[in-house]
Amino acid sequence: MANWAELPFDLLVLIAKRVKVMEDFIAFGVVCTSWRAAASKENFDVLAPQVPLLMQVAPHNFDYRELYSLFKQKVSSIFLPEARGVVCFPTEGWLCTMAYNINGAEMNLLHPFSRTQIQLPRLKSLWARNQGYLNIVVLSASPSRTSNYALVVHYFARHFYYLAFWRPGDLNWTHIDTKTTWTHIDPKTQDIFRSIIYYKGQFYCATFSGQVFVFDVGGPSIPQPIVEPSLLVRQLIYDSFEFYLVEVSSSLLIVSQFRGDGGEIFSFRVSELDIIRGELRDINTLGNSAIFLGLKGAISIDSSKSTTFKPNHIYFVDGWSDLPNAKAYNLEDKKIESFYPESSLISLTCRSNWVTPSF
């Protein structure tokens, strides 16, 4: 039998460059030392579209995370002890983790596949020890690709919700002034931001009542920028349970999620946001794209570059039923179907979330 570890390195590199799915590329690299050397970042097409993986805590060992692959239609596990006992917020292929300890709340950026960590400033400047929690976390770009990025957090502390950001090189978090923002919001709704996205150089935020704000944190050349979100869309929508901002085919969409009396998701509405006029227009198709809705974020994929999932569908996890269920909503016929057998769902929780594989 041939010794696969003794294959010529040049041949291994050629094989590695033909692997387009990140999870297969990672598996390629754990075969042996020579294969690991060939499975370098330089030998992977980082622009190849990757289908999001559904990540959840492994039910029998909290040092592992389970990943459900639509491509393979099966569950695999990764060793990730850094995520044990912490709250995780996926963004740009990374996890923003938060843990409480004797020194207060501690945050890091964690890459789930390489286990690389980026330490973030402690949150003592944002809230008193153990007296707050994160609601939304959004990166402007992947730290794997650039050092010129910003991390925006929406958090609760001292009875109110706030915004703050951090950039590489910043020693502390910078608070974002939202006093002018809240003057536009109906106090009866006790409004907070429900979704935040980085789109074409700016951050966009959607509130519970369907208003949209926009702001820019500036680059590293501005050491202490003054950031004030401005109102873009004043339209109020009170019949939706949740909102998601997502970029699809270079357009900014807002997805409205509707639930029944029992808490189950039964429909969605998709609107395109005109960022120039500040107007919303309902649309009834995503074309070749599909949307993946997570806990507080959304991802879109062009199905013309992958046959793994269905176009014009919204994939989501309905965690309000007795048995949390992973489903897909067809925008054309308005039908909902589970996209893998219920027998596989026993380990799913309402904290399951989509993670896009990346370096």
C-alpha cells in the first residue's frame, strides 16, 4: 500500500489548490505533517464561496462545537475549548466571545478553525462588573484579511442600551453617542437595535420598529472620532417580531420575521433599502441568492456558485418550539420545510448560529 505521507510536496500543493470547500481543506491538513504544510492559507482560494455551517455546543463535551454541513448533510465536531462556558457571537468567520470572571467581563475574537485569539480591551469602561450583556457584535471586515477593521458592539448596561466600537491599536472602547438617536424612537416600543451590518463603508442599524440608522467610525488615522448615528429610514413597522439587515447582490435588504401566537416562525417579508432616498421597497425574490439567518445576524450566498442549497430560500433555526428545528422558507410559495431529519436535531439549541468557514 502506498504511503500517502510520502507523496511529493509539489503534488500535495496541486491537490490542496483544487480543494474549494473550507471544511475539506481543514480535514486535508490534519492527515499528517506534510499534508498540513501543503494546506496553507496561500494554497486556498479565499474568494471561493463558502456555505455557512450551523454551529452548536456539543451535547456531551462542552470543549467541542458541532458543525452541521449543508454540503455534506452531516454533523462534524471541532475541538474548541476556548469557547467553553462563554457566549459566542459569529461575525465575519470569527467568534466574539464574552466570559465573566473575577476581574469582570472579558472579550476576545476567536477564530474557530485556527483557534487564533485577539484580546480585546476589558469592558469595565462600558459597564460595571457583571452588570451588562452583549446584544449584537459586528466586524467591518475579517481580521484574517486586514488589520484595518472595526468591531462594533451593542450592549445593555445600567438599564439602557448603548453602542461602542474598537479598532486594532485602540487601548479602550469608544462610546458612540446615541442621545440624538433615541429622540427619533417611539418610547412606547422600548426600542433597541435588532440588527447591525457593515455595508459599503458604513454601519447600518435597524430598530425593533423598523427604523434604520447609519454611522461611520472612521479609520485608524482618526484617533478619537466623534460618531453620531443619523436617521435614514423613519418608516415604522410594528407587526414584525425580528429584523435582519443583509447584503444580497450588492443591495441592502431588510428581512422581517413573523411569528404565530405559539412563538413559531411562519413567514418572512423582504424589503430593499434605498440608502440614497431612505426608502423601503418590498421584493418577492432573491434571484439566485439564499439568506441564512442567525441569532442576530444574516449571511447571503449566491447559489449560482454552489449547488448545495436552494436559491430564493431563507434558512433559519426556529428555537421556540419544544424541539428546536432548522428550516428553510421558500419565498416563492411561502412554504417552510426542515432541511435535515429531525432525528439529527436533538443537540440543537436556540443558541445555534451560522458560521462562515474562513482562514
